[in-house]
Amino acid sequence: AQTVTQSQPEMSVQEAETVTLSCTYDTSENNYYLFWYKQPPSRQMILVIRQEAYKQQNATENRFSVNFQKAAKSFSLKISDSQLGDTAMYFCAFTDLTYTGTASKLTFGTGTRLQVTL
Amino acid sequence: DTEVTQTPKHLVMGMTNKKSLKCEQHMGHRAMYWYKQKAKKPPELMFVYSYEKLSINESVPSRFSPECPNSSLLNLHLHALQPEDSALYLCASSQGLGGGRTGNTIYFGEGSWLTVV
């Protein structure tokens, strides 16, 4: 069974600074996808970034980038130029290519609560 | 803006009531999901529909009854719920097989807050 571990329950960063959120996972699969989702106080789950395991190049989306280390099974999220609107719970998630029909099963980590301060 | 729409956003119901949560997606996705999320916890998968057929039921109590009338709509019928069922219920969808590199990506709605009294 796949597991996803986020070892930092809470983090704080000042506005405009850079912060890195950690995530490790365990799987015996070779092909899979990793995601970071953001859940602000409004509770909507928002996709931040996606990484395909077969791609060596780290994914980037504007101020968000990942450090994907497949051998180490590590998938950290870096947020540059942090903004107050980045305050949220961040979930790391994993899905492999084992479909049931056309669907995917997401395995979530326990989340990291990020507070951006002035 | 999300393209997965959930109604109502808030629902308060008694333990003897029957109510429904509704979800609609406008992205042509072929898989739809219901998740339950308690405070400070990650979402827990409840049901998955694939091509309008129920493909996963994560041993959810029968007081929760899903329905997928067509590929764009997903309902969750609620009956005889308990106070511990109070939670945020998230609907989600994904494109599925044939969806290319984004096929596995699951997109969530804003959620329906359910309070059982």
C-alpha cells in the first residue's frame, strides 16, 4: 500500500520569503503522479502543482516549484515570494496508474498548515 | 475558479431528515468522486463513479447513498445520519483514461458543509 508522509504539521514564513514544505512517500510502483493541493480557510481544495514520476524535470507553476527526488521518494514544495494568500493547509498526494475503470485513487498526507505573516 | 459546483454550500439536518448533496462538473470528465473531510484531517474517499457506474465504495454506511444520473451530475443522498457524520463533503472529478497527462488529476469542488443535529 502507498503511504504519504508530511512531517511538518505547521510552518510559518514571512511575506516575500521562501519556504519549503516536505513530503515523502512509499510505493513499489514505477509510474505514478504526485500532487500538492492547497486548502485555504474557505476549505476548497485547490490543485497547486503536479509531477509525473517518469519526468526528471521538476514541475514549476509561477511561484511554486517542486524538488522531486524519485530514488529518495521525496517530493518537496517550494513557495517563493510568499504572499498572505498562500496561508492554507497544504496536502501532498499520490496516485499510481492502477485504474479502477477510469478513476484514480488519491493517497493524501496529513497536511502542513502554513501561515504567512507580515 | 472551480468547474466543479456543489450545492448547497451549507446544510443543517436532523437525524431523521432526508436530504441530498448535489455536484455538477462542466469539464467532460468521466470519473466523479465523493470525499468526506473532518477538521484538520485529509479528505477520505467515500465513492467513485466511472462512466456513470459505481466503481469504488469504501465501505461507507448505507445511510449515505450515491447516485450518478449522468456523466456531469453526482448526488449524495443522506438519510438517518448521526452527529459524527458532520463534516465537509467534497465532490471531485477527473478526466480518466485517455485524458493524457492530466487524466489522473482530480479537481475538487468547494465542498458542502454538513451539520447533523
